Amino acid sequence: MKVMKLIVFTTLVFAGQLSFAAGAVKGKDITESDAKKIALKEVAGEVKEVERENEHGQDVYSVDVAKDGKIFEVSIDPKSGKVLRVEEEKPGQGKE
């Protein structure tokens, strides 16, 4: 029974990953929810804010993640889901 549950769970996870990858290949942008998941893989913490914005001429998801009393900004390409950069926000450094 446990083996069957493990097989079903693994199959569902794998199918979800294929679906996510297929969406990226077809040119479909990742969702805000996808951006949150990707950011949390980079910085394990609590998502405080997600914005889709233009940074330096590039469309990105900007995800603010709180961890250990600090805020980290994770910038993600909405087309590929690739993490472009992770930066710790300094005190007084806010969004414009």
C-alpha cells in the first residue's frame, strides 16, 4: 500500500514538473504562484510581496522573501522561470 502511494505521489510530482516545463517551452509565462515557489527554493523564508515589474529594461517577477530578520529580493524571468539574481535589501533601500 505504501509503495503504491509513493508511486502515485511520484507520478503526480513528475507530471506537474512536465506541465510546468511544457508551459515554459510554449512561451507561456510562469504564474505569480510559480514565481513564489521558485523564490522559496532560492531563499527559504516567508514571501512578503510579489510584483511583476520592469527592472533595467527587463520584465521580471520581483519576489521579496523574509528570512532571519532580513529581506531578500529574488528576481525571476517570467518567460523561463530562471532566477536572475538574489539580493539582500539594505535598511532604507525600498522600492521606488
